[in-house]
Amino acid sequence: MAKQLQEVQAERDELAIAERVLNRLAEQVQADAEAVAPVTAQVAGRAVLLIPHRSDTVDKGALPGDYRRILAIVREADGPVQVRAVGERLGLDTAVRGKLEPLRAKMTKLADRGWLHKRPDGRFTARS
């Protein structure tokens, strides 16, 4: 009986150590995720993503994933691109204008923040 009690206590100690290690790993994973997560703010009670202004200290990694995909598509293009072309590459239903308007808003926001250049004809190019 005493031997079984020692085995149970040893197992309990191992489990306590494993739990502490697991908690530390979970804290590290959460800290890493928060460091990469896009910054949000509250507007009219809703959480919205903040798109940073382009600068030497801010790289495209600071952008949310969908904005990075848009930026990559525009950069891969040979010249100025229309919103419709970007929508096609993203797999959107480009026949419905309403499906393109949110994309147009995102691309305009990227242009306003210096990530893209919006031409007078409504097409977009990548900034150098």
C-alpha cells in the first residue's frame, strides 16, 4: 500500500510539473499571437481593424491577412489594376457590383495609408 501511495504521489508531482510547463507554453503562444495580431479599435461599439500608415518602420506584416493578399496581387501585376481584376484573383463574384465595393474600400484605405497608389482613372498600382 505504501509503495502504491509513493507511485501515485510521484505521478501527481510529474503531472503538476507538466501542467506548469503547459501553462508557460500557452502563455508564450498567446503572447506571440498578440504580437502578430492586427491592432483593433472600437468605433460605434464595433471592433474595427486599424490599417497602419506605410513607413520605414512598418512592414506589410502589420497589415491584416486580407490586406496583405490585396497588396501582393497589386504588386504582382504588370501595371495598374482594376478592382475587378483583384476581385477575380481573390475568387469574388465580380458580376455583382456589391461584392466589389468592400474590396474597393479596402484598396482605397490601403491607398490612403500609402501602401497603394490610386490613379485618377480608379485603377491601383503598388508603391515602390
